Amino acid sequence: MSDVNEPKSRQQFVWVKDRAGNEFICPANALKDAKNADPEELKNCVDDASSPQPFAGG
């Protein structure tokens, strides 16, 4: 019997920086070119500045 929650495959993510210098984490398959991601593609990503980082800083 297999585990129901076991993923079929691992999803790869990449870091992307836009022209303004903002960083995003994106599923690799959501982008045509990670070095030249357009704003429409970045809608499928998470803005690094908007995600909470509880262990950052003092």
C-alpha cells in the first residue's frame, strides 16, 4: 500500500531577480527563461520580501 500524501515527483524551484532587484522563488517549469522572467510569469512566484522570515535578524 502506498502513502496517499507521497508526491509523484519533486518540483524544482529557482531564484529569480527582476530588474528592480526584487527576488522571487519560482517553480522552474513556470518560467520560459529564468534570467529574463516577465512580470506575467512572476505572478506564479513568491516574492521573497513578502514571505515571513521568523529566524532572520536579531
